[in-house]
Amino acid sequence: MQKPKIPTLLSAFITLLNDRLGETIVFPLLPFLLERFTKSGSTLGLLAGTYAIAQFTVAPLIGALSDRFGRKPVMITCVSGSVLGLSIFAITVSINWGQFLPMWAVGVPLMFLFAARIIDGVSGGTAATATAILADISSPENRAKTFGLIGVAFGLGFILGPGLGTALAQFSVTLPVWFATGFALSNLILVIWFLPETLPEAQRGSLPRKRELNPFSQLKLVFKNPLSRRLCFAFFLFFMAFNGFTAVLVLYLKEAFQWSPQLSSQAFVVVGVIAMIVQGGLIGPLVNKFGEWRLTICGIGFVISGCLLLTIANINNSVQIVFPAVALLAMGTGLVTPSLRSLISRRLSENGQGAVLGSLQGLQSLGTFIGASAAGISYDLLGPKSPFIMTTLVLFLLIGLLSKSNLNSANTMQV
């Protein structure tokens, strides 16, 4: 490997790891961090979805700025925003607000928490920019191998995040948030000092028109092709349902089964390990043997089974039931996500791949916001088990939608 590439690869890898680590450390602890401010499922769902909708709103702009002004300044800005957002979040959950705030101002800490999530989401283009950097330094024939760093970083983030959260929460429930902040700050220093610019000025383009930066205009590309429209809608429904109930999952474990922060984080360690095994090693051989359509349906079945298990658990058998349930959920999403992306890809021509597949990230973010918000409201109004029941119903609808898509013939069709 050429020495000039080593700092670039290291900076991109740490940035991708930081992108996942910040989420996976904090997310399993969120209800415990918020219990002094609110116990509302609606507030938790909105807070979980705020990051996604903020990221959805600015994602096209961040990509355009990266192509116009270069990767490094955009990366520095994005990582700086991550540091700022995590710092505000960590400070807010660490202060004893009751000592100096009057009763009528109890909503002030929540305002800071929402601001922190918005800042973090608006600057959440780190993964996309890091991916662009990897593409810049890779030849076409080596690009897939270089992109393997993305899977490794995300897999490690899903394992290390909950693991660190489990270990650090034994000392203080706020300590994992400070660790995430410190890691983001280290990431920023690394990017500033060691990351070279990878996009030469001669290859930079001009900023697109404002209309092209509208995230909803970007989604038109997803549904423009009639051959992939139904599958793209299925992709949206899956992430709306899955990311919806997961937004209130830890709150459910905490209130229904009196789980501790450590036990909740351990459940997400299981999710990370299984997701990494499925997507990192098993998905290729499984696709070759069974095909994407069967794996998609099978994965949805795993998620449905996991949701149903969560609804029958009680305080006496929660550990014995919840851990197998989250294992099924991890296997399910590990099968559905790559398989469904591949099915959509098969229905596109070569010159239509990039635009549509890139826009799927926006569709996923929008689905996450809608699903998390709806799950939180359902949790408060219809009961703690209602988000899991609603997810099950949506997923059965999704199976019906996929069954009508005539996927077997579509596997060989391109436009």
C-alpha cells in the first residue's frame, strides 16, 4: 500500500467508526439519560427521529458542497458539528437542572437535547463524505475492496458501541456520552492534521441549482422508474416499521421489565455481533443459494417473529425471551437490507444505478423519522406493546406488496 494512502484510509476509517460509535453508545442508554426530563414515548420517538430528518434535509447539500469545494473542508465541518452536538448532549444530561431552573422552565433541557440532535444530524454527512474519499483514492477495479472498510467500520461500531456503553455505564450513565464526545474530538484532530485533500481542483464541479438540492426532489428519482417503484416503496415501509419500534425498544425494556442500562446495552451487543456475521460473511453465500427475494421474505419473517416474542415476554422471563428476540431482529434486518437493495439494483440500467441507490438513503432517513415519531405516539396512547404490534401488521402488508411485484421475472429485467 502506498504510504500517502495510509493517512487517508485511517482518517476515513476512524470517521466511519465515529459515525456509528456515537449512535450505538448513546442509543441503548437514551431512556435512562432522559428519565430526569421526560418519560414520554412521544418525546423519545421524536428525539430519535430528529437526527434522521435533519440528515435527510441537508444530505444533498453536503454532497454538492463536497464536489464543489473538496472533501477535507466538508469533512472538517461535519465532524466539528458532531463534536458540538455530542458536547451539548453530554453537558445537558450531566447538569442537575432542578437546582436552578423554576418549574415552568422544565422544558429547557429538552430544547437543548433536540438542538444537539439537530446539529448532529445536519452535520451527519460524515459517512457519505468518507465514502467519497475512499472512491477518490481507489481505482475502479479496487474500489469494492476499499469499500470493505465501510462494512468493517460499521460492524465494529455496532459491536464496540454497546459494549463500551455497558462497561462505562457501570460507573455513570452519562460517562458513555462523554466518551463518544471525546472520540469525536479525536476524530476531528485526526482529520485536520492528517487527512489530505483527495479531490483535485480540476475535478471539482459547480453547485447545482437549488431545485436539485431539495431532498424531496431527490426522492422523485426513486419512484420515477415504474419497474423499481414498488420495491422502493417496500424499502421505505421496512425502515419506517423497523426503525420505528426500535426507537422505543429500550424504553419498553426499562419500563416493562425494569432492565438496567447495562442489560439494555448487552442486548445491542448481540445485535451488533449477529448483524456483522450476517452482512459480513453469510449474505453472499446465502444469496447464491437462495436468491434475494427468498432472503427478503425470510428476513421479514425473522423480524415479525422477534416483534411477537417481545410482546409475550414478562418481567420474570424477559432475559430468556428478549435476547433471542433481538437476535431474530438482527438476523432479519441483516438479510432484508442488502437483499432488497440488490433487488432494486437489478431493475435498473447501469446509468441509473447511482442516482436511485444513492437516494435510498434519503428514503431510509425519512422512514426512520416517520416511524420513530409514530411509534412514540403509539407507545403513549395505545400502550407499550402497540409499536411492536403495528410493526408486525406493516410487515405483513410488506410481504403482500413484495409478492405482487413478480420479482422472479424482474431479476433478469433491466431498463
